[in-house]
Amino acid sequence: MLHHISFAVSDLGRAAAFYDAALATLGYVRLWTASDAIGYGPASGGDRFAIKASGQAMTTDPRFHLAFAAPDRAAIDRFYAAALAHGGSDDGAPGLRPHYGPQYYAAFVVDPDGYRIEAVTGAAQTGSPAEA
């Protein structure tokens, strides 16, 4: 249903560092850069997510939530680590969320502007737990 989404950030450079690192773990790349905005999406092209400079502090609604599809559980683990290392804060460590579904594996973070971000996969784990 959705074609793309964008939202404002208070500091484009800080947000870019966060999203460059966190989204790369899920297979998404920066597709374009302008002086006041940056677009991300799959390497095959077509931006699906953009951040736009607002120049002011953001007020985020705690009900806002954006979930990015992840290829597997290991990518979600990397997403969580990268997000925390680049200014994000914990909002739910990687793990199964059986109340959403038997294979629902996700991690939740809050980005530097206060947006609640999730990485999720519903794929069954393959290999040993140490490989996931």
C-alpha cells in the first residue's frame, strides 16, 4: 500500500549517521543526498524512506512507529547494535515476540530525534542459534 515515507529530523548529519549505519545492516542504502534531505531504499533503486532537515527540535508522538523489513534475524541483531552505536537508544532488544506471531523476531530502538523504529522478520530461523 505505501509507496514511500519521509519525516523531519532536527539535525540531518546526525540522523544520516544513524540511518546510514542502521539501515545498511538491513540491506538498504542511501540512494540520494540533497542539501536538506536524504533518501534510502534497496540497492536496486527506488527510495522508500527519506529524512528531511527541519532545523528545529522534533516533537514526536509516542504512538508513531516505523518498522523496516529485515532479511533475517542476524540482520536484526546487527541493526540493533548499529543503531545503539550511532545515537539510538534501546526500546526492546532483539528477540522473538510470540504475541505478534510464532516467528516474529524484532528489535526496537528510538532514533536520535525520538522516533520509534523497529526491524522485523517473520521468517523462521535457520541453522543453529549461534548462527542467527
